[in-house]
Amino acid sequence: MTLGDLMVASVYVPNGGKDFPAKMRFLEAMDAWAASVRARETRLAILGDMNVARTERDVHPKERKPRAIGQLPEERAMIERLVSHGFVDLGRALDPDNDGLFTWWPPWRNMRERNIGWRLDYVFASDALASRATSCVVQKDVGTSDHAPVIATFK
């Protein structure tokens, strides 16, 4: 969606469990698209379910599995490449000390209530747009999905 010089991309990255190469092709294509949009100096927000925990910190210690899809180095490298095009991870930028900043929880053993989860949902905003961000919160107690909404507010 485009609003003047602001473009918003709502993204669902495939999980990769059934076809990991397809997930990596999707991430490659998203990265190339984002780079081309940023080259035009358009303000851009890429948000949604990226199905990648950006860092170890974005996975509860009890859920860390170095060979799990969503935590693989090659997936994380693609997210870092995307961010390197001049994007800010608003959730982490606005709540840098929160080691419990998760957006997805396995739907068993009260994982959500115990906050044993992964951070898979993001708002990546171009620098100019990020400078106008006033909050980016995970609404953990909202909804019935295994993901929580992430709401960014801008001035």
C-alpha cells in the first residue's frame, strides 16, 4: 500500500518447514525488492511474520535450537541483509533491554502465559520513518492466534 511517499508492505514469509529452499528464495526476493524501493528514497515499512528469529536473544533460552528452521544462520543473515538497506527494527530499537520480547509462542504447555516464545513478527522501518516512531508494542494478551499483534505508532 502506498500513501504519498510512504509504502507499507505487510509480509508473511513462508515457514520453510516443508520447503526451506522456497523460504530462502522468498527472503532473497524480498531483500532485492526492498533494496530497489529504498534506492528510490521512498519511506518504507516492512512488517509482519518473518518466520525468522533475528538473534539468539529473540528466542527464549528453553526454545533455542541451533538447527531449527527459523533460527538458522542463513535465515538470520538474510534478515540482517534486509535491515542493512537502511531499516530499523522498531521493536528492538524502542525496547532494547527486553529479553522477553516475543511475538509467537508454541500453542501448548501454557507457553504464552509463561512467555516462553520466539520473536518472529517485526516492524522494519526506513530510517526517516523510524525517526518518527513513538512506540512499537507487542500486544501479548490480544487475539487467539499463536502470534501477537505488533503495533507501531508514529508522530
